[in-house]
Amino acid sequence: MAAIMGSRIPPMFEVGETYQLEWAEGGDHTYQSAKVIAWEAPLLKVELQSGERIINTASALFIGATERHSPPLDIGALLGGLDGR
């Protein structure tokens, strides 16, 4: 689908959001959760448990990313069954 002239294409990554990243490393696939610090296509700066890393998303080694959402809260479980039952 062609972009409409003057429309803004949303960014691939949102700063502050957490993603599950996948890339090839040594013949294996590596998966790691990372928080986006900066995004300036094609470079993605993320915070990992091991520190900060800059990933070239245009590299053939970068496979993909999935946005990580928090699961919905179960209010009943949080309140410990205080729903009058």
C-alpha cells in the first residue's frame, strides 16, 4: 500500500518501550529483552541486563523484534478475593 502524501509513518521502535529482540550470533539465534533508549534508523540503542548496546537493524544478523506488553491485571487476584464472596 502506498503512503499517502504528507502522512507520517510511525516509528518502528518507541523509546521507553521494551521489546524481545532476536538476532543471529555464532550460528545460533539469540533472544533478549531490551528497553529502547534511542532509535535513529537503522541504529537502535537498547538497555540490556549486561549494559547498553547499539544494534544495526539493517544488518543481516538482526532477525526481528516483538513488543513486550505487560499482561492485563487480574484485579480479583490482587484484592485476594475481596469481592464479597
